[in-house]
Amino acid sequence: MKLRPEELKNRAEEAGVSIEQLAAAIERTGTSGKNAEKAVRNWISGKDHPRCKRADIEALADAVGCRVTDIARFVSRVNHHRGSPKKAKLVVDLVRGRNADEASDLLAFSTKRAAVNVRKALEAARADAEEAGADRDSLIVAESRIDEGPHIKRFRPKDRGRAHPILKRTSHITIGLQERPGAGF
């Protein structure tokens, strides 16, 4: 679960809640004093340092007077997928912006190798969202990204005793779900 800083900022302004009040709300989760205020300022500006935990997001949602699903994005990641980023990007681009159910159906019938791991990430993010109380029908794929992973290095024997390198590429798949604006309640 990740905090959506622009939503938190908008909701805090609408509710008339200051940064100090938000800091007081997260003090109960373990952060204290000036550290809590610095953390809230970082989160609102888009930095995730210190890491915003689930308890912090729940406390911020209570302080602003909204649901957790209104200010959070549910992210799942599959690391070290055995496929090149270029090929996996084709699958990820297919589901970006779609409804979570529609994306899952597309991935179930896709013949691409990366579709299996993209679907695993999608289902993990959906389970996280449902645990937080999100409406299953209003979830959309808001973030889908492929990052390059490490290369697995192998060598093939060639003429005159030489070895030619073979780079087996891997990729990291990231899928993020959030509720469609205006959904819920």
C-alpha cells in the first residue's frame, strides 16, 4: 500500500486539517514530535522517506475524515521475471487504465509469457485492496510499470576457443490499483 500524496493534500485542505494535526495523528503509530511533522511534509511532497506504513495511512485517513482507499494505492511487485523488459512491457501496456476484472480476464487468455506474472501481481494488489475495504468493481489499474532487472550471464563456446556472452534479461513488474474517483460510499 502506498500513499497518494496529491489526494492526501487535497483531502487535508478540504477538511481544514493542518500538517501539525496530521503529525499528531501519526504520533500514535510510533513516530514522535518533529520527526512526525517532517515525515508528513515529505509524504505530502511525494517523498516516501521515512517509509509510509499501513498504520500511518490508516491514521492519516482517520485524521482527514476519509476512507483508506481514498488516499492509498495498492501496489504489488514481481521481481526477477525471466523475460526481457521489452516483451513484458507489451503485456503491461495492455492492462494500464483498465478495470481490474477486465485486466485479469485479458491476462488469463493472453499467450504472452509475461502475462502469468503480471496477473500474479494484479491479483496480489487486488487482495491488498479488498483487505483495506476497497470496492472490487471500482478498482482500476492506475500504475503498471516494467523495470529492468539483473542480467543472467551465460557463455557459448565459439570457434578457436573463444567464449561469446549471452545475456538472459530479467525484469521487475509493478502493478498498482486504486479506486476509480467518485466510487465508494
